Amino acid sequence: MLILFAAPALWPDYRTILPQALAEAGITAQIVTETATPAAVDYIIYAPSAPLQDFTPYTACKAVLSLWAGVERIVGNATLTQPLTRMVDPGLTEGMVEWVVGHALRHHLGMDRHIVNPAHIWDPTCPPLARQRPVAMLGVGALGLAAARALQALNFPVTGWSRTPKTIQGLPCLSGPEGLREALSTAAIVVTLLPRTPETENLLNAQTLGYLPKGAFLLNPGRGPLIDDQALLAALDSGQVAHATLDVFRVEPLPKDHPFWSHPQVTVTPHIAADTRPHSAARVLVENIRRAQTREPLLHLVDRSLGY
Ligand code: NDP
Ligand code: OXD
């Protein structure tokens, strides 16, 4: 078996552990980072930064396995005819849960007032309890559901919102445009864990931000284009949105002159909400290779027509 690891910058992270994970699964394979015989490649492990853009010569390739959860940079590639899987990695999920909970608690507890208090103001205002701070979780897939569960464990009342209607034990869920309006209309905190697709572009715009109660907090670890930047800046200036903590942007790195950098009500984190963790991710990759070899259904298969 020949595996092309087509993400050269990440190879040092996987050089030891990917062969180990293959060996643990009893799979014998040669892993290369480039090849002169693309027709001999059985699997491609891929990241968006990879130079590989033309999948046509990989005629025997059984699957392209993305190291990233978000696949918007590969899903529309017309040369890609092989099955594409996205990354659902327990380590990545754990990181995302920590980022969402950490930033939600920062705003919920009003930590900034005490961490940065140069005038030494003694303000004994106690924050409400989490149970009084409703959260709208836009996207209840691998990451959104895990983040929702962690917030629920702290007593935040969470409502999920997704493309398709869902019944999830203990988590009220809505879908569709009316569901979005309903979820946002009571949300004190909104978290966007949606993929970037034509349908999700500018989902949070002047109209939908207007559904929120005044002074809501926004956390976006999903993708930059989910939000209309100008509409968000206007909502921040009017106080409609009290603070936005943004991890992802239309252009990354966020250009130095972008107004988000200097806006007092915006926190920029540099696309670090969650990273694929090689130890756990290697096992996920290997499990899908094992499944493809035994003709079992692949995990986390991307639906090209939906774009995620
Ligand atoms: P999943 O595919 O598991 O979940 C996606 C969720 O979004 C699903 O609930 C899906 O609905 C919902 N959704 C998709 N399209 C729409 C739509 N048009 N309207 C409403 N809901 C929609 O993805 P993950 O949870 O694994 O990842 C989510 C995103 O997080 C990734 O696509 C990526 O962009 C981002 N990400 C960011 C990282 C970071 O470091 N900042 C790290 C990793 C991921 P349904 O259930 O009905 O299909
Ligand atoms: C991903 C990401 O999609 O890091 O995996 O954003």
C-alpha cells in the first residue's frame, strides 16, 4: 500500500506516529511525501496548504483524507473524484470545547472588568448564573455538539441550530430560517460552529444580528465568511453585540489594518481555537484506511453537494 502524505509542512508531526498507528492496526504501508508514480497511490492525506491541486493522475486512489475539519478549500476541486473525508479528531474536539467554554466564561463572568482595572474601581456587581445566560449553538455537528454539552454541564441553557431538523437527547434543537430567528432571539451568547458553504456565507448579517437581544456576545470559531464583517462592526458600534471573539477571518492572517484589530469590543485569536492533534488524528486516518481496505463505509465522508 502506498500512502501519499501531501501536507509536507505537517510531516514532522506525523513521521513517527503515523507508521506506529498503521502498525498497531496491522497495516503495512509505504508513506511518501512526494511521488513520481501517482497512479500507484492508494490514499492521500491532505491539508489545504498542500501543493497538490490536481487529483487526476491518482487513478487508483481510494480516498483523500483531510487533516482539517473544514474542507471548503478542497471540496469544490473539479479534479477530485475520489471519496473525501474530513477530520473528526477527539483531540481537535477537546481543544474546541476548551476554546468555546473559556471564551464564553470570560464574557459571562465579565472577567475583563477585573483583569484590566487601572483605576482600581471596586465594582461588586455579581454576574448572573450561567443558567440565566441562554446560548445559541449554530451548528451541532462534531464540534458544536461537544461544545454544547460542555456548556450545558455548566448549566448554560443551550439551543442548537442546524441545517436538518434534529432530535438530540437533552438539547433543544431548531433548524431553518425561522429556527435561526428563534434561537437568536433569546441568545445572550452565540457560538458559530458551521462549515463555510454557499448557504452559510454571511449567515450573521444586519438582519440576523438584529434578532439578538441587545448586548449579546458572539464567538466565531467556525469560519470568517459566516459573518458579514461590516454588519458586525455596525452591531458592535451600536451595542447590539457587546463583544465578538473571532478566531477565523475572510483573509488569514487578518490584515494589519483590518478594523477588527483595533475595535475595543473585538478579540482576535489567530485561528487557534482547535488544532488537529497528531496522536489521535493518526488513529482516525488509519481507521478510515482500514475501512476502505475492508470495503466498510468511511467515517466522516464529505457530501460534495452540500460542501461539508
Ligand atoms: P460538522 O460537519 O460535524 O457539523 C456541521 C454542522 O453545521 C452540522 O450541524 C450541520 O447541520 C450544520 N450546518 C451546515 N450547513 C448548515 C446550514 N446551511 N444551515 C444550518 N446549519 C448548517 O462539522 P464540525 O462540527 O466538525 O466542524 C464545524 C466547522 O468548524 C468546520 O467546518 C470548520 O469550518 C470549523 N473549524 C474551525 C477550527 C478552528 O480552529 N477555528 C477547527 C476545526 C473546525 P446538519 O447537522 O443538519 O448537517
Ligand atoms: C480545521 C481548522 O478546519 O483548523 O481543521 O480550521
